[in-house]
Amino acid sequence: TMSLREHALSLFRGAVGTVRPAPMLKRALKLQGDGCPQLLVKGQAFPVKRDLYLVGFGKAVLGMAAAAEEILGDHLTRGIINVPLGIQESLQRAGMQEMLLKPHSKIQVIEGAKNNLPDEEALKGAAAILELAKGLTADDLLLVLISGRGGSALLPAPIPPIVLKEKEKLTKMLASRGAAIQELNVVRKTLSMLKGGGLAQLAHPAQVVSLILSDVIGDPLDIIASGPTAPSSHSVQDCLQILTKYNLLHELPKSVETVLSSSPTEPTALENYAHVSNFILGSNTLALEEARRQAEGLGYAALVLSAAVQGEVSHVATLYCQLIQLVCLGFASLGKGPLSDELRGSLLQLAAEQHIPGLDLDEFLQALRGLGPDRPVCILAGGETTVQLQGTGKGGRNQELALRVGLGLHKAQATGASSPQGRCEILFLSGGTDGQDGPTEAAGAFCSPGLVAEALQEGLDVEAFLRNNDSYTFFSQFQGGHHLLVTGLTGTNVMDIQAILIRAT
């Protein structure tokens, strides 16, 4: 029989595999017919009357463009993509040839946005994309590839007379006064030529088809990479309100004042987007669905908790620990009783405090109850947690989450409050789908209460590792890093994935 670790690894790989650029595009995109060819996206047809152009921006776009060019072949007239600095070299080094464009490609690659900040190179790329979009006719088709991570920084095109430095300075001032990321994005979009639907408007009257890899909870089109092909739900009024809220109205550069005073007061009407079709090709939800399918194939009763888990790692870890204890009570045939009622109540309260969008925990717990004690259970979830950095150690949010869950379960077992855990074998995995977690070579980690017990026996202070945000160092000390999840760069990104595997012993 395979170990839980092998199962978890296989589920994670399957989930990531399904949102990798090549398989993702090949499933969704086809070109058919020679006379008047048609582009088929998820079965929807778009006639290619004259020329077919491609533009793209974001971390995973290089792989998406390579796959798209293979599908489009000679029908592609030309393309421009804006990708993060150094990505071609990284993929080359990692031996991921399939993510790179072929020699003599019709797609021009511009690398920029060092450290995920807009810079001169990103500006050049954005200007080239802008020029291409402006020159299109009603008979042209523009295919837009968008990958959320890094997409926004790679598309800076401030509305003249604003220059990039002024826009950056304003963004920094807002951030230093405590503006939320959503507020920063509203201001950025209002001052940008391409964001907030700008690219789609510039490409009019051409047909615009966007293929999107989402790295944002809930997949909101106008937020992913600042929504260059989606109608913005914000107006200049919203931007002015935010600037007022942070007392910045009187500190604006002249150029920003000029742009704000001459901007239309209403957002662009929806009918002005009739020439645009947006498709989400990859998301956390799709990745979790694939993992669920595979888990069932391995004999698990599999449930997806949520694709929108967010919040501080310590709170999320507590939620997972209590969920695991509840499953173990079920295995010990104690799924009905005061202990389980208490846990259920505590869980419902935790979930309410976490504000996890779209999670109906009551319904989830009902489904859990109906599983029966004989099959191993797999609970899947995804999203993006946050870590409050206090220490100087090495780690990432996924490794820290895994260690916190392991420690929480060990403590619960030690206090004897949930002795039924003793009848369960438990494994928790958390990993970043891009193959990266913090400044480490790991994507995440596997953890179990047993590993924490072993560490404590060896005299390691697990809580000290957590206080120092040093989860990577902790996991590196066991079996040659066997508990670290190391996948290498994956060329995709749909946030993080967690898997909880539980079987009766």
C-alpha cells in the first residue's frame, strides 16, 4: 500500500498538472477549418476573418504563449508578451523547454518588472502592446493571455502626462498611509491606459478573446492583473474618494490632477464590451476538482472544503486541526456526542471569524457526517494565507501552516482531549502551485502529529522554530528533507493547495 505521503504528493502533482499552461490551453483552445478558420475556445467559435494577433503578460504567460503558438501555427500574424525578468533563463535552467518559445517564433518576448515592480522595461513592453492594440481593425482578432501573478506590474502605461515615477510615488504614499491592496488597485486602474478594461477599449473594433489564469480568490475578472479586458466596476469618483480618505488630494502631482479632472465620471458602459470574451482557463477551483477526482480514484471519500481559504496561518491551522479531530471522532464512532458537538460549534465560530467567501461549513460538516467510518477521508482546500513575520528564519506560508497543523494535532493528542486521534493516521500537506514557498527551494511541506512528537523527543523546540518563522530549517532536519515538498518551478500559479489525508489504523 502506498503511504499517505505518496498519495498526497500524487494529488498535488495532479492538481498542478491540470493548470499547467500546455494542458490547460490544449483543453480549451482549438483552431479549425482552413477557408475561413475559426478559433474555438471552450467550444465557443470566433471567426478569424483577417489577422490573428496575440499579446500577454504575467508570470505564467511564457508557457501559455508557447502552447498557443503551437495550436495557432501559421494563422498567428504576430505577438508580444511581457514576462518577469529572468524567467526564460530560469525555465531553461530547470530544463522546461516546453515552456519556452521555439526559435523563429512570431512572438516577441519582453522581460521586465524586476522584483515585481513596474520599471522601464515593463513600460516598453506595455507601450508595444498598446501600439499593437490601437492598430487593429474590425476584421482582426486579438488573443490576450493573462496570468494574474505579476500581470499588473508588467502592464504599466500611465495616462499622459503622468509618468511612471509619479504614479509609483502616489502608490507608495497610499500604501504608507495604510491603503488596502483593493484601494491601491482602484487608483492604479484609474490612472492607467491599459488596466480596468483599457486594453479592450483600445483594441476596439477588433474581436478580443482573453484566456486567463487566476491567482485571486473568487476569480474576479476586474481584479486579476487589474482587469485589462474586463469592465471596471470603479469610476473616477471612487478614485477621488480613496485619495480624500488618505488626505492626498492636496499632494497630487499636477499631471494626476489633469488626468482626474478630464476623466469620464462614469465607468465605460457594459455594451462597449460587446467585442470582448473573457475565459478563466485555470484556477484554484479547477486544480482542486482534479485532485478530488484523483483522490476518489485512490479510494478516498474526498471533499473540497473551499478554494478561498484566507487569513493568518495560525487561525487557519486551528480550523484545520479541529476539522481533523472531528473526522477522527467519526472514525472512533464518536461522531455523535458532546465532544463532537463542542468541536462542531467551535468550528462554525472559527469559520465565521475567518470570513472565507462562499464557505457553507454547516453543509460541509453534514457531508462529512454522511461519509461513514470505513473509507479513508481526503479533505482538499485552497487559497492564500498570510504570515505575520516576526523572526529572521527561513520558511514560507505553506511550510509554516503545515508545521502549525502538526503541532496543533500533537498538542490535542497530548492533552488527551481527543484520544480518538490515536486511531487515525493523519497527514497534512500545504504547497504553492508555482513551486515556490517563501525564499526557499521548497513549494511547501508534509506534516503529521508523529513528526512533531519525534522532534520533541529529539529535544527540538518546535514553538521556537515557529516564533522565528523558521519552518524550512525545521523540516530540513528530518530524513534529508523528506518532509519538504520540492517540485521545482511549475510555470503556473493558482495560489496554494492543502490536502488532509486521514485513515483508520
